[in-house]
Amino acid sequence: MTLATSLQKAAQRAIKKLGGEVTVQTVSGGSYDTATGQISENISSNGIKGVLQDVSVREVNELIQSGDKQLTIAAADAAAVPTTQDRVLISGVSHEIIKISTIEQDNEPITYELILRG
């Protein structure tokens, strides 16, 4: 067992114990409707645990605003690597993903830290 595998399991256990229920919605482009001129979305949902907190005042900049949230999820629980096109449902409220940071060990993702805007 490598250090990265051990860290993934430890992060997964800690987040499951301390986190709350969230749903990560992976959004991909669907088909083009010629009648309406719109592209439909294909959405797949993955219910997992995550640790939610407010962003600190130090983190506020051109991209991150006051009132944004930071969600930490275990990489082992994620069905896919999150992107800024995906969304997160927390208590029925949809949040868009503004920024993604990956915490890695030996090029293996341990956790994803998502900056969310509701």
C-alpha cells in the first residue's frame, strides 16, 4: 500500500465521519434541438459526503467573492474529476463550481477543494 492510497482512505474516512450529504452533478453536452436552437444537457448525479465551510476573507479576490463556499470532497468518492461545468446540490440549492484545487500525493488525487457560488 502506497502513501497516496493510505492518504486517500484516511481522507475518505474523515470526510464521511465529519461531512454532510451533497450531490455532485456532472454535466455534459447533449443533443442540439434545431427547433429551439438550444443544446440539452446530460446530467449524472453522485451523492457523496463533503465538508462545507465559508471562504476566508484572505481568499477573496477577482474570482472568489465574499459569500462563496468551500467544499472538500474525497477523490475516492468522486465518480469523475469535477470541472467548472459541473454543479453541486446542497440542501436542494444548486451551486456552480468556480474553482477546483486538487490535493495530491505522488500524482494521485487525495481530495478536491471546490469553491462554490449559490
